Amino acid sequence: MNDFEPGEVVAPSDPRIVLEGQWAQQPGLAITVNSGSRISFSFAGERLQLLFDTNGLTVAPHLWISLDDQEPELHLIEQPVIELTAETGRHTVEVVVKDVNEFVNRWNPPFECAVVFAGLVLDVNTRLRLIGRPAGPRLEFYGDSITQGVRALSAHPESDGADGTKSYAYLTARAFGATAYQVGFGRQGIVRTGNGEVPNGLDSFGWNFAGSPAERVEQPEAVVLNLGVNDETLTTDQYAAYLARVRTSYPSATIVALSPFSGKHATTIEAAAKAVDNVIYIDTTNWITPEDCTDGVHPSVEGHAKIAAHLIPALETHTALRRAR
């Protein structure tokens, strides 16, 4: 292959690039602080560069990048350019955020950890091709470190042990062929603030991060909530206030409130869910045990798979969602 010779520069907002998940669009940039967010595109040629703004980052986000459905490769965003090369031909690329570190600031710009995607630079002989946008349903998940995928791979507390693509939320969305918004913040509760300067669930809902409202063009079919286990105390009114905020944003979506997998605050959450119209309460008791976790609390890869195996049929029972065939 020849040396890279820059050609077309493609902005993140270009319709030939598909962004899935909780992304904030700014001039020339797309920003996410959430694991499980995705970038996909197709090109004809041999090589291109992915661009990232790494200014100010103190901890590198982790990405999975796969080419043509091959096994994904791990990339840490430590430099602003990641170059991809392939044999001459047509190719598809999928970039998935494996983890945005939960322990450093990822809420108040400037961030210490975030994926700040600045677009693509194509080689002069490479052309970006238009791909169809996902045709499946829209699903949204809101939760804590478990939804984020923290410690799914191992008990390692940092990004090495975390993987948003192993989370029950990611697995469930893929089973339905859904466009998913996977929003998980370590340590966060309904009224307890999360790590990384993240506000509590009530105050963070509806925001990508501080100063950036989350804009939705379409209503999701279902919104799955898995918050509460990190709250030391939780009242029915507090959880109901959270439900009311979600309902105001999504008047036609089915809201699904899960009890924490440990069972903590389950009766409070059930009571609040039953007091709000079109909210489904799902009891997750016995879905997993401490043996299904890497540290007794956070599900392992196998633990997340067990949760998804319960959640998928439960959503089919209580919503209009049906598994992709």
C-alpha cells in the first residue's frame, strides 16, 4: 500500500456516518461520555483515518473497532488519529465505545475522559459510501455502573475491567436489532450523585452532559430504568419524581422499571411504578447471584448474559418489542 495521502475530510454530522447512542453534536464534533455508543460507516478503498480531539484528556477512553465483521480490536484514544487499512475493496467499519472511565470528570467540559469524535480523513483513493440507518426499534437504558458494564471483564476497577458491549443493555438492544441509548454512570442513584462529577439520576436525565441537552427526534418504543441500588435511602416519592421526568420526555413510550438485581429498594420501586400510568415493573429477583459477578456486585460477562436472557422475553411479554429474526 502507498503512504497515506489525505483526500476528503468528512465531518461527524455527514449522513454517511451513522451515530448510535447518546451523542452530543457540536460544530465539527460528536461527543459521548457513555459506553456502548457506536459509530458505523462504509468505504471503498484501502485506508482512512479516524480523528479524535484528545485535548485535556487525562484518561484514555477505550474503543472496539471492527472491520468487515472481523473480531474487534481494542484501541485506546491516546492520540488524535487512528489509521485503518484494508485490502482494496468495499468495507464496513463499526466503532463501539468499550468504556469511558467513571472516576474522572466526564460531565463538566472540559472533560478528563470522553470520546470526542472529529470525523474522518479519507485517502485520496478512498470514498465513503452511504449506508442505511438502523431500521429497528429505539430502546433507551438508564442505569448505573452495571448498565455501563463496569467490572464485566474482571474485578479491575478501571477501564481494563469494563466493557459496555458486554452489558445486559447492549446485549438486549442487539437482540431486538434496536438503535439503543445506553446511559450508565458508576455510583449513580436516583438521588445519589455518580462518579466523575455526574449528578444524580433525577438531575442528569435528559442531558448528554452539563450544558448539552439530549435531543431525540423520535420517541423510543421502550425506556428501561435500572437505578436505585446506590441510593442509601429511597422513598416512593423520589422514585415517582424520576418516573415523572422520564414520562414528560417520552409521553408515548412504555417505561420499564427494573428492581435492582440485589433486590434493594424493590418494594419502593414497585410502589412508585404502580402509581404512574403505562409503567411496567419487572421484578429481577434471582436473575443472578453473587457467583455471577466478578466482585459479588457487578455482573460478569456470563452474569450480564443471564440478565439479558431474562430481560429479552420479559420485554416481549410487556411491550410490542420482538426479537430480530
